[in-house]
Amino acid sequence: MTHLVIHVDRLILKGVDRADAGAFTKAIQSELAQRLASPQAASEISAAGQRRRIRADQVGRPQALGPAALGRAVAGSIARGVRK
């Protein structure tokens, strides 16, 4: 079984209201859990080896996305970085 710990040191969100933090956080956690829990993801993560840092890609304009959609988009970017 693969054990994966993701520690987000810094996440810069421009144009996101503090009132949306809960919805954003819930969406990012849920989406990461879903994307990284599959057997395929586990084998890709194991093949990539242990890394101290990944860099996630930038995500589209926050103004165009609600907090939940933005959380899912950020999680997708992080998951792609983990699986590289």
C-alpha cells in the first residue's frame, strides 16, 4: 500500500473571497482524494519515487470559477504534478 502525504506549503489565490474558503477547501480535499486513490495513481506515484517538492501548474482565472470548481481545478493541477 502506498502512503502519500501532501503538505501544501504555499497556495496563492487571487480574487477569492475569504467567505469561500470552506467550499474551496472541501472541494480540493475531496478531489485530491478521488484522483490519487486509484490503483493506477498509486503505481504512477510509486514509479515517480520519493520527491520533496512538486510544482503545480497555474489554474485559470478564479473570477470565472466558483470556489468548488476552483478547488477541483487546483486539485487537478496538484494531482498531475504528483503523478509526473
